Amino acid sequence: MPKTPLNYFTQAALQQLLSPREGETRLGQTVLLPAQELPLAEALAAAKAEGARFAILGVGEDLGPRANLGRGGATDAFDAAMGQFLNLQSNRFLSGKECLVLGQLVTADLQLGADSSLAQLRQAVEQLDARVIEIVSHIMDTGLEPIVIGGGHNNAYGLLMATKASTGKQVAAVNLDPHSDFRLREGRHSGNGFSYAVANGALGHYHVLGLHELKNSETNLAQLTAFGGSWHSLQQIWIRREIGLSEALEQIATALNQTRLPVGLELDTDAIARMPSSAATVAGVPLLDAAHYVQYIASHCPCAYLHLAEAAPSCHEAGALAGSREVGQSISELIYAYLHGRNHALLA
């Protein structure tokens, strides 16, 4: 086992999730797993040599949302997603051989009880940041694209910092999210990953798609504007219909590509209508529109990673089992949208 804060995904774990059927091939039968005996850098290099292009990583924690005065529960999205994704078909549309299911970041030692103070939670998020940066930097240095599932949107900070460390460039990020996550730097939490990334030189361009006009404080909006950030609001596209989603995505992709920076593709599942999450909403974006956003940006921009944050199966109104099924199916569609977009990229 590598001396890094990561639990490899194992064949035993795969077999527990897989439901094989005679005459069919599931993605779980074709994806790559890390060589258990190798340290991380060597395991990643070995997977790349076997044809891997993407590394799927789970971050099972809810420290960030709780440190942002939100609900917990964002700990099980990776397991829910893999339970569905690995049972999809391997066929002419997606082989699965380009995917390394790497495993989950170690977070158990950082988790804190319900009686923890905000200061304790925010300190734990800082420790988590360091782990995200370490593991994601290894993945990127190997030439693989991370697909990061689970945990709070606080982990955007670690992804942005790792991208800068690996590429030597700032990142142009786009985020489908009702919240800009550009809150004050008052201690690390899920609401200020992007403002901290700006302060530490990792974020060079930032656009929010689906920003809710009444779920962001004026201070938050003023900070975002002062940085030069931009947005298309939920109300502009889905309620007032002042601009169509297709036109908005064309504008976003053009602006991202004009920066000539690596692109961070962010999606907070809070944006999706009725998705079990730390800040679930009934007035949200349809899942199919969210998948189209992921596919469009993935195929038109030089993406460095995909980040799917905040899903919380236990927050489903019908219970954790129903939540696991809904989160798993939804995240599987988003992963496939990214893989298809990157495999069929329209970049010159």
C-alpha cells in the first residue's frame, strides 16, 4: 500500500459492486485498477502505459459543507456512483479501458463529530486541502485527467492548486452552481474555494453558470466582480429565457479558450433539481442540461479535470438507499458526458 493518503480501489471492492450477466460486458470488467503493490506514482504510470487516460478519484467527506454552516452527508457519493457506473455496458460508445478507478482519499482521521466548532472544522478542511493537492498533483504529473467525485465544493481549491502546480499555469474555471463559492476568506470551507484559489494565484478566469440571483450576498457578488469573474444566472437562462443554454455555452467556451489556460470543469450537484445534496433545491437545472454542459465544455475546451461535488445520498427525502440510486445514476451520466466529450474533443 502506498505511503500516501489514499485507499486504492480493489478487485474485492469491484466484485462487491459488479452484477455481471452472461453475454454482456460491464464497464467494471474493462476498467483498470491500480496495482496494489505499487506506490502511487508507479501505479499511475503503469495504468497510463496500459492505456488509461482518466483517473477516477473519490473524496468522501462533509467537513467543507459543515464548515460552511451546511448539512453533512457528502461522504458516500463515490460509492454510489461506482455502484452504478461500473455496471453500465462496455460497448462501441465507451470501452472503459481508458479509465483507471483509482480509489478514495483517506479522510476518516479528519472527520469530526457534530459538537465540533467551526474553527475545528475549518482547520480540518485545510488539512484535507493538502491531501487533495498531493494526490491530484501525482495524477496530473502522470498525464492523466482526474475525475473527482464526492465531498464538498471546498475541494475545488485543491484541484485548482494542483493544476497550477502540475502545469505551471493559472486555471480558467467554469462552475455550474447556484452559488459562486466566492465568499470571504474567513477560514476554509465549501463556500470559498475559488476566492482562496485567487488569493493563492491559482485562478486566472472564473465563470459561474446557473448562479442564483438571490443565493449570493452582495459582498460575494462584489468580490467576484472585482476579480473579473462573470456569470449567467439561473433566472436569465431557465426562468426569464433571456438567453438560451446553447448560446450561453458557446460564450463560455469562447471565453475559456481565449485565456489559453487549462480549464477546470466544475459542477456542484446542488445546481441540479432535487438532487440529494448538502443544499438541495427544487428550483434547479435539469440533469440532462447539466450533462449537456459537461459534454459541451469537455469537447470544446482543454479540460484539466472534472469535479462533481456535494452529492449526499443520505439527504434524499426517501432515505439513503433511494439517494444512493439517484446519486449513482446521475453522477454516472455526468461521468459519461465528460468521457464522451474528451474522447471526441473538437479542439484543433
